[in-house]
Amino acid sequence: MAACWRNCGQGFGDVVCTGKSFEPTKGRIIIDGVDIHKIGLEDLRSRLTIILQDPVLFSGILCSNLDPFDQHNDAALWTALKCSHLIEEGGSATKQFASLDSPVYENGSNFSQGQHQLIMLTRVLVKHSKLIVMDEATSSVDFDTDHKIQQMICNEFIDSSLLCIAHRI
């Protein structure tokens, strides 16, 4: 783990969002033993997940927000929902998370900002990317939930590389 402390508003998120749109003057970025500048952008994006502070949810249903390409079974989605603390370990859920077919309104307006972030974390759990960039990904959740999420990240992404941009550490 590495940390870099800077003042707020120094543009870390902007650097992250540029992705592969610039070429470094020195060094390499290696993911799974592959230099990212030697692979195509589509291949890179398939290995990368970026969670922004203000995540976007798709209008439709919860399932399509967790697994947009319909690559996983329902059991995997329910496991991820439990792991991200959107539903309790015993299976109890609020009305919003009672079904994978629960509606998601335009811009996710039926969810709080903290729930938006947790839905995105659940999507990352489902996808299980090799490289995860989190830009203030838990800024809208309470400290207790943030602590649980940090523990989940340590347990579930042991084989992934994480770049976390956060104001609270």
C-alpha cells in the first residue's frame, strides 16, 4: 500500500479519469504482467473499474445496474449485495433491494448518494476487476459503513490492485 497526501482539490480525480489518454515519460504500468501501453484500450477497460464520487446509475432495474452485460447468475448478485452491506447478512432487505427487479429511476433518483456508491461497489464485486480506481467512492456513507466497506475491500480484492483517492483515511 502506498499513500500520497495533498491538499483537497489538487486534481487527483482528474488524473485518474484521463486513464490511458496520455503517455508517461518514464516507467510503465503493469497489470497482470502486461504493460498497459502494449494492449488495446478495450482490453485495458475490461480489466479496469473506476468508481467515481458521483456514480451514474442506469434507468431500469437493479440487476442491470449490478451486471450490465448479464454475465452472472442471481446468486452471485445476491452474494455481492450482502458483501457490500446493501442487504443484511441474514437476507433482510429494504424495499429498494428486495428484488433484483427493483426499479432504478432516472439518474437513480430513488436512492441516496450513499446507496449509489454502494451499488457501484457491488458492481465492482460482481465484475471482480484486476485494477480498481476509487475516487472518493465511500464519501457519502457513514463512518461505520465506510469501515465495513474497507474491510470488505481488503478481504474480497486480495488479487486486485487498488488506487484509492480519499479525503478520510
